[in-house]
Amino acid sequence: NQGGSTELLNYSVRYDANGGTFAQEPETKNYHANTPITAITEIPTLEGSRFLGWKDQKGNLIAPGGVVTEALLEKTVLTVRTELTARMAKMARTTVSSSRI
């Protein structure tokens, strides 16, 4: 293709649970060109951590269901690929004490 534009046929977004697990969503989700690309709404779980959002390659945080803009996607000839990584934060442990009256 000399100087012309290449029509994109597909978007492929890989979701990395960053050590966590998904209950049902696939790790990779495909989207057709000219359709909105939104981050999956399922939140991966990881014991002792809480999910903060999806982080793209540039460090931007995207909320579940948030729009992934084309500027964040890495373009190849016929497919657009990107990877969103779950951003997790360790939760502080709490101690519950009981006292007898």
C-alpha cells in the first residue's frame, strides 16, 4: 500500500488480570472496526487486593466500561491490538477484637 490508508478490520484487546482471575470474561476480546471499544466491566479478583481499573501501555487508567480511545491502540496492518492490565492495590488487614462484658 503506497501512501494510501489501510482499512482496519478488527480490534483485539487482551485483558491481563495481573495475577487475579476472571469469573467469566475472556482474556482477549475482539471488536469490529467502527464500533465503540469499551473496557470489560467484569472486575478480576485477587485475594488481599482491590481492583483500581485497567492500565494501558501509556499508564492511563481506564474504568470498567470506560472508552478505550484509538490513540491508546497500537495499529498493525489489519488488526489493532492493545493490552490492558488490571491495576491492583493491596488492602490493609483489619483485626476484629471481641470483648466480653
